[in-house]
Amino acid sequence: MSNSSTSRLWRLIAILAIFALIAAACGSDTTDDTSGDTTATTADTGSTDDTTADTTAPDDTTPETTPPSGEPFTYRLGMTSDITTTNYWTYYGGGDSTVYNAYVLGPPKNGLFAIDLPSLAVVPGLAEGLPAEPVAEGDNWTVTQPLQQGVMWSDGNEFTAADVVFTFETARDAALGGTWLSAYPYSEDSSPRLLSLEAVDDYTIKLTFDVKPGLGTWPHNVGVNTIMSKAYWGDVVTEALGTEDPAAVIYGADGSGDPSIGGVMFDSWEEGAFVVNAANPDYSFAGQQTTVYEDGTVEIDGEQFYGSGGGNIVTSYTDGPYASQVTYSVYTDQSAAMLALINGEIDYWINPLGVSPGLRGQGLEAGNLSVAVNPTNGMRYLAFNLRKSPGSYLEFRQAVAYMIDKEFLTQNVLQGVAFPMYVMVPEGNQKWFNTEFADGVKAKYQGLSSEERLNAAMELLKGAGFTWDVEPTFDPDQGEIIPGSGITDPAGVKVPEIEILAPPASYDPLRATASLWIEGWLEQLGVPAKANPTDFNTIVAKVWPGVGEEITFDMYILGWSLGNPALPTFHESFWHSRYLAEDNDGNNSTGFVNAEFDAAADAILAAETESAAYDLMWEAEAILAEQLPYVVLFDTPITEFFSNDLAFPFIQTLSGLQFGNGFTSLVQK
């Protein structure tokens, strides 16, 4: 056995020992585990798709919360990773788009519209009423949208149309990238393109597009994204626009004094220890009454949207905030966070992964905790760097996809905790999932023997021009693959050792374990590889190093929370060529450039009906299934525990309480 194989074996034994301890503590019940969400996407508040788990908690774990006291209290949350910025501009577009930044910086913000939880309906935010319809105006299309009046920022300034115009013009004039570019599609490459955003008066805005905006653009992108305060940021932006790199100046500014228009506002941050948000005493929507009915009706302060209030009430609540302060304590790992929760040091552990199996067992045994189990709108995936060999070769990516036995990985190695995924849209989002297409992709890989996987991979690699010093073979007598060595790419360059970045076992044992098995499958192909368990924020920094910086990773394993489940637009934001990470800190980390895909992704946004968007979505999925910038791996349901002292208006919601950023304005105690 080679030194590299021996090293991999010992690392695998160590990590499987960790995983075994986790699973053993859970007994045979391994149906609920972690969500694959690790970084934020195009929507920063509650709105994602689900996966395959039942959305109701088991009868024996239904929360029994005490009645709210009505007294001010501190809502104490725990996190296993720190925030990286206090600047929302940076979080949204400067390469700091982590979910932990979303948890802390998201609640003080708002958009024209919101995606209501748990109904997933588009509801008024800062806009008055529902989204206005686009109308033709010459060669262009316009939307004239009234705004709410009397809404106040926490610094005492009134929200007006000037704030909306300012946010758009800042994104455009400073050429902000990342989510800002999709939120306000100003680029000449954008389709549809937002040509202008004007203030008709203080409480009316007019948006002008070059073509009729489809549902994916209005309201499900421009309409639901964040608006910033002109009064606070105006001078910073004016100064920045006079420099050579306005975006860098804006991203580098201190955001700790940024006023809030939400229920809480940023208070303080002790790096590596804690973050504090305080209640916003001037929150304009405090006391707003929301009721959701079974027929899909959402009633806000007596006004009904989408129906007539038929059927039973799903949930009814009054907006707070009830907590005077929200604290986020940073813990080193999952075990420390769970211990703090059990010991009553925190009320809720907010975590995109949910609680792992062994820790779930501890939570169920604790008498002071309630549990919520929900499906997720996410995925965990393996990404290639298409900018360099061997990831730049389609056949290499396809060969790796053949070698990864997802059923063996999820059922045998991960002991049924996770379920395999073969397409990007999660199965639980039945409105948008295409079972026939997904089954067709699955049939290509599922049930193949090791010999069949190797033969399929070798046919692809040889056809592309890869060669070996020693070719991998299958030994029928031993029933195993004899690894190859010395693989050379079609350009005649020896393939160097491939680094597979993945979170460590202390953060997510599932992805840490998967990285080691993928390392082994690559080595079977003769590809030198090494899994490298790495801190989450360090991986993000390597994958998104900054505009103009060289992106040098080989492969990485992370996860996504997939944004707005009411009309998913993540295909465009993840893989369209306009969002290359090196160009504008966009979500296209892999360097995937494909004109056919770009056209399909643009067409999703331009679709005027959900039926048309559905068909186009699966055209895009077909391209991704063939081109494979990602190999989507697996996901799990999300299990979350919280103190019995807390009362939430609902706990059955897509991707769990964490997807609503912990409901900081709604929770009572």
C-alpha cells in the first residue's frame, strides 16, 4: 500500500470513528440529521425549497412551550462560526456571503416584498400592496410601484423612494457584484436589464426594463432584495465613487452603525466570542397581525391576499420584537454548542446543518428542550475548478461523477442519515421538482458495480486523451479496483495532487467523511488526491478570494441554501457566466461558462408563467447534468432543538427555524 493510501486510511478510520460515535448515540433512528446549507444565496431571509423528509415533528417530540411571559428578555443564540463583516454591502456582494452573516445582518433589513413563512407567498414588505404589473412603454417595459408610508429607519429618518433609487444606483455606479448584480440587474449583459429606477414621488418608484421582466426578475428577484439607507450610506458612496475602486471602498466601510428597518438592529461584536443585536424601538411593523389559512390566503392587518380565508388557520401571530436583545455566542464546534443548549446557556443553536445524529440523541434526552424537524431547500455538492486541469476537462468531471457511489456513501458509510441527490432542485419542492427527469439521471449512475463505474470512467478519460504510467484495472478475483498511477492530461501535463477542501468533522462529519471517500475514488483512477478538512470561513475565502484575484482551488465540498422556493432562480445566480467570482465576487465559483446554459438561465428569469419557468428550469438542469460544474452529492432533513421556554408562532417551515434567521422579531418567552 502506498504512503498516500496509508495516510488516507488512517484519516478515514479516525473520521469514521467520530461518525460512529455520533450515530451510535442516536441508536437506530437516523432519519433526521443536518441541512446542507453553508452559505447564503440570492435571498437573505426565509425562503427555500424542501427535500424529502416529512415536515411534521414526531408526536413524542412536539414542543410543549410555556405561555409567553410578555416581559422583555434576551434571546440567546449559539453559532459554530463567527460573522466576518458588519457591512451588509459586503455580505451581499463582497465575497462574505456566509449564512452566519445572514443570521446576524439579515433581520435588520427588508425589501419591497417578502416571502412569507410558512406559506411561501409573496407579501408586501416596504411596498404597498402586491407587485404591480409591467406595462409596455415605447420599446421598454415599466413597473410603477407604490410604497408604504410612515416606515421609519432606526435613526429616525423616514423610508422613501429615495432609498430604493439610492440602492440601485449604488449597485450600478459602483459596479457592485455578487448578489447585488442579480438583485438589481444593471449590467449590459443582464437579461432582462434594469435600465433605470426613479422616484415618481416620495412614495412611488418606477422601474424601467429593456424587455418585459418575467416572474424570475419581478418580483422574485428585484422585488424581494434588500434596500439600504441613503441617509447613512450616501456620503460613503459619494466618496467611493470618486476613487479608482468604488466597490472596494464601499465593501471596506464600517457597517456597525447601519440603521435598521427591521425588528432588531446591530449593537456590538466581539470577534470570535459573540455578536449582539438589540430590539429596534422604532420598528414600524411592530404589532402587525398576520394570519395564514389552509387555502393559501395570507391576511395582514385584516387585508387578504391570494384567497378568501378558507379552511383552518395554519398560523396567526403578531409581530414583535418581544426580545429586548438577541445575542449570538460563538462556539468552537457542534458538541460545545449542544452542551451550552442543554445547560441552558443559550435558548437556540442556529445552524444551517441542524443537529447531527448523536447530538440529536442528547437533545431528545434533555428535559428542557423541544425539537423541530423539517425538510430542507439545500444540497451538499462537490465543485470543480474549470479554470485549470484536470477540472477543465468535461470528461474528467464526468468520470469523477461515475466513480462516486452516492448510494453506498449515504446508506452504508453515512448509515442512512443522508439521502443521495442527482439534480439541483430538491425533491421536497414538489412544485418545481421533475421526478421523471431526476429518475433518468439517477438511472445513469445508480446500481453500477465498481467494475462498471471504472469502465465508464476510463472510457471517458481515454477518449479525451488522458494517459497513465500504470492504468487502473479491475481484479475480478479480488472484486476490487487496482489503482492506477501517473495520470497525464491530454495536454501532456502530469496531474498534480488534487486538494479536496471540505469542512472538518467537528463542523460537519458528513462532508468530512465524503471528502475522504472521494479522495479514495480519485486515487483509484490514478489521480493523486488529498482531502483537506478546513475551517468553513477559510474555504469561503479560498473559493471567493476577491475581484481580480486568481482562483486556485482544485475541488471543494460545501452546500447551498437555495434561495426563493416560490420561484427558484439559483440556476442563474450560481452558474451564469456574468457571475464569475473573479469578475464580481459572484456565486459562479467554478468558472463555468456555457452559452447554452446562459440562455436557458436568462429565459427562466424572463418566463411570464410558472409553467414556462418550469420547462426552462429543467432545460437548464439537463445542461448541468451533462456539463457537471458541480456533482451534487446529498442532503438531509434538518433537526433543530430550542429551549422549552421559547414560543414560536410556528415551527413547521421549510429549512427550519434557521431559514427565518431564528425569527428574532416573533419569538416569545
